[in-house]
Amino acid sequence: MAHFPKPAEGSWTQHYGLDTGPVSYEDSVTPSYYELERAAIFKKTWLNVGRVEQLPRVGSYFTREIAAANTSVVIVRDSNGDVRAFYNICRHRGNKLVWNDYPREETSGVCRQFSCKYHGWRYSTTGDLTFVQQESEFFDLDKADYGLVPVRVEEWAGFIFVNLDAEGTTPLVEYLGELGEGISSYPFDKMTQVHKYRAEVGSNWKLFIDAFAEFYHAPVLHAKQSVAEEASKLSQVGYEALAYKIDGPHGMVSSWGGMSPPKDLSMVKPIERVLHSGLFGPWDAPDIGIDELPPGVNPARSAAWGIDSFLFFPNFMVLIWKPNWYLTYHYWPTSYNTHIFEGTVYFVPPQNALQRLQQELAVVTFKEYALQDGNTLEATQTMLESKVLTEFPLNDQEILLRHLHTTARNYVNNYEQPQSRTPVRVSAVS
Amino acid sequence: MSKTLPAGFADLEPFADWAIPTEGARYAKRLASTMDELQAFYDAAFPHLEAATSYLEQLRLEALPEDGKRLLWLFCSLTTVSFPVEVWRQARVPDSGASAFDAVVEPAV
């Protein structure tokens, strides 16, 4: 029996015009298909690479390795205070321009200019070539012709995105559509206390998004995290979302969550009862200076609301939690069956040491769940690769997965056959 | 033994080696410990958690004294061992195999 209302069509899946048949997972086990995804998706769409707080002043920079696009970019706050992005390559002989100790690792810092480690060519933060070692030895070299190669970079709500498609024209804000607009006024800028985690995961990038885009698994996979009585109740009730939204390539799920604070203290672990914190965050929500949540958060305006998960295609998720904190997930493919997962927790900076400890409990609890999720994916990947089965039934609570795989397939199809484009934008039938 | 924790928490001095400044190192100590060792630390520290919350609440984060910092880190370690002791009954997350999830950015304190 449904606990929360569904659209008139009877299901979220039909409401958003998606088919209801089994879904092929060959897109997650096929090396040649991954090569198409790299070209059609990761070199064509807006990719979130960080936040403006990582560039606090003029000259602040950080690099991002984007293996799916076989490249590295450097993002910098230039001498005018604007955010710019460049391919991380020296114009002289192709050396990686910005790195420390290990060429394949990301780095960050503050500089007045970029200086290549190889032959000392220097570039301003606006990308101009400003110095060439022994310039007179070169033949008709005009420094104006050898600036750094720019990458499209735009900001939304303090999030910095790059787009490696130099010919693309869709602005970031338009790309993020209604779902982006609906949460753009959320005070992300007040949540600057950062805990960031990274894992190398032995699965296709879409499989981990699948895991975080549905909560159907939660009462089962994470049953042991709850006290016994609560676990049995959860598995009987199962999971239903408050609402799903899909706009273009993006989607979101709005979910209940009564654990901050729990209705009954016996629902949570002993340390949570004392520290008043847990998976859902510290129970006492800090002030974030708004009277009402933005329209895109808790779209059903449900009193039972606990968390919204937004998936911005292809690989960026934002999770907004009721007690005024948020999480981001990034999934960076490194091959058809491996990817790097990044989970970043953002809190309002703690005032006292107790608040710091409460945040720590939320973070380590998140880590316990993530370790379980990540390892389950390897189990899925290995059996998908057996190809004993290639198609799988997805239920209505798994609509975001169905939409993700469908969207990725549409991007690949459009890339392969640009003359018969499938519209990538999907919206409600009604 | 020299005093490394605030007055009132002397009982925890034998466990002062759990006052570790980073999450990665706290987690590594958890994995390197037996369940008996995790249980012993938990059983010693948990009864002081209530008092520690009151104490830590009085400390401004930007002006933490050294002993207060160590107390905070020690109780951060209690959060690290709470899942093994309260839930898993083992140091590793069940079914997590060789997977790792490492902190790459965390607060200085």
C-alpha cells in the first residue's frame, strides 16, 4: 500500500514518460561503449570541478584530473578576481604545467603566475604567455600566439563547472534547468566546514550513481546499522519517496527521514543518544539565515521531509539534509569498470568543540555506509561482466536509475547519429 | 604519567594514545586493534562522554587549549570505534573487503 501519493498516471516512471520494461546494463560492462560515453558525455557536458571557496583570493588555483576526457585542467582566480580554467599543458612542448611531486595527482595553492617546471615558460593567471626562456633562440615566436588553452568555465550557486566542448553554447544555468534554479538560493556559501573523502571503486561510474539514486536498498543493505526493532520495521515498510522530479538530463528524489532527532531514542545507537548526531547530521540545526527553504527543496512540502538528492547529469550529486548541511558526490570514470568516487560533507563551521565532535560523528557514520555501498558495487560489476543476464527489471522507486541510463544512451546515440537526434530533454507527460 | 587531558578526565590517561589528530589515523588505529582493545577503550571513554560534551561545549574552536584539543580528538576516536563496538562486533565494516574511503580534506582541528 502506498504511504505517499503518486502521480495520476499511477507511477512516477510513467508520469515522466519513461518506458517500464527491463533495462539493459550492457552500458556498464562494455569497453567500447565507455569510449563512446567519454566522447559523447564527458567531453560535451558541464562537469562540476569544485566550489568558489577553494579559490579564496587572487592567484588561488587547483587542478582537476579528468581521466574520462584524458586531460587535466587548472582552475584559477585571475588577477581581476574572475574564475578561469585552462588545459593544464605548457605551450612549449606539452609538459603538464601545474603539479607537485606526482604528475598524476591533483594539487592546489596560490601563485602570481604559472611557471613550467621543464623550461621555465611563464603564464599569467589570465593565461597569457609572459616569459620565454632564451626567447631570441626561437623563430618568429609571438608570445601572443601561445597563451594557455582556455576551457569554458561558469559558476552556479558557488559551484564551479567546466565544459570541455569548446564549440558548445549552452550556458551552465540553462543546462542545469529547473532543478538547478529551484535550489540556487540555498545558502551553500554558509557551509564551509569541509570533510572530503575519496575512494577508488571497482565498478562502472553509473552503478554507484544507481546506488545513491535509490533508497529501495536502504532497509536491506544497511539493516545492521539500525537497532534490531527498527531494522525489522523498516524492512516491512520498505521505501517510498515523497516525490521525484525529472527535468532534461537531471533528476531528484525527495525523501523522508525522521532521525534528526529520532522520534524514539531507542531507534539510534548509544553514542548518538548522547551526542545528538548521526547519519542524518547533528540534530540541532544551525542558523542559515533563511526563513523558508528554496522552492526546489522538499518540493512536496512534506512535514516528514528529511533529505533531497539531486543528480545533475552526468556525475554530480547534491544532497540537502533537513538539519542544514549538505553533501556532494562525484563519480569520475577511470575505465569502463572503475571510477573514483568523491564524497564531500559541508557543514556550517562549528563554534565550539562539541559541535565539531557532533559533526565528526555524522561524518564517520557516512563513511561506514559508503564503505558498504562501494564494496557491494564490485559484487555487482563482476557479475554483470559475466553477461549471464543483461537486462534487469527496475521498479518505480528506481526511476532515477532508469532515467540516468536512458539519458546516457541518448547522449551516445546523438553523438553517433547526429542526424537523427533523440531529444535529451524529458519532462512530465501531464 | 604526564597529564595530557583536562582535569576531570584523568581516568582516560591510559587511553591518551587515542587522542589522534586526523580521521585517517584514527581509523587506521581502529583497524589495527583487536575487538578487546576497542571494547576496553569504549568502556573507559563512554561513561565520560556526557561530561565531555559539557566540557567541550565551553571551548571555542578557534582558541582550543592543547589539553582540550586532545580531549576532542580522543572523543573523535570514540566516534570512530562506536560502530565496531555498538553495531558490527568487528573492526572492519562487514562486507567491505579491501575497499577504502580516505579523507583527503578535513578540518585542521
